[in-house]
Amino acid sequence: MAAPVAATDASLIAWFEIPVSNLDRAMRFYEAVFGKPLSRDRVDGYDMAMFPGTDGPEGALVKGDVYVPGKAGPILYFRVTDVDAVLSRANAVGGRTLYAKKDIGSNGWVAEFEDSEGNRIALLQSR
């Protein structure tokens, strides 16, 4: 049996993409929810809005024929300092709570919401 490929000290996750139907609407939603500007780009024929970041995985909202929003599949967790505040902002700009804030013991709190495009997005607040 071959030895497994060794991971680096960095996070195993390097990049994420959130599928969207309407990039402008999704950008407004995420900028309002997280209070950070996204930057538009076009990569390999797909319209993207990049999340700012240098501490860990980076990612983008992406519109294109192979990007279909939905609640099934992997769940992406955003690390936040206040789950209640972020969930409130998400609901105020058209999101919907799917999983109310839950205490998960020593790891903190989690919650999930539906974004403007119909995706399931999760939040994690550390203790």
C-alpha cells in the first residue's frame, strides 16, 4: 500500500466556490452579512466575486453553467465572532435561518442560514 500524501501545516482546504444564479444579488447579500467587500473577476469564462482573506482558505461566489445553488452537498462554515449578529444580518437581507444557534460545547456555537441564492451556509463562533 502506498504511503498517504502528507498535508502541509496549512489548512487542508485551499479554496471554495459558492454557486450563485445572480452574482450582483449574491454580492450585495454577502457584503451585507459579513461587512466585507468582494472583488469581481472573470476566471476561465466564469463570473466570480472573491472573498477577501489571507488567513486560511479563500474562495468566491461563482456564476456559470456548472454552478447550481442548493442546500444539498457539503456545508461551508464561516468563522465569525458573533453568530447572533451575523444570522440577524443574513435574515435582514433576505436570508432565512435553517438551523438556529446551537451550543456545541467547548467548540463554541454554530448556526446555518439559506443565502440569497438558496445555498446552505453555516457559521461557527469559537468560545
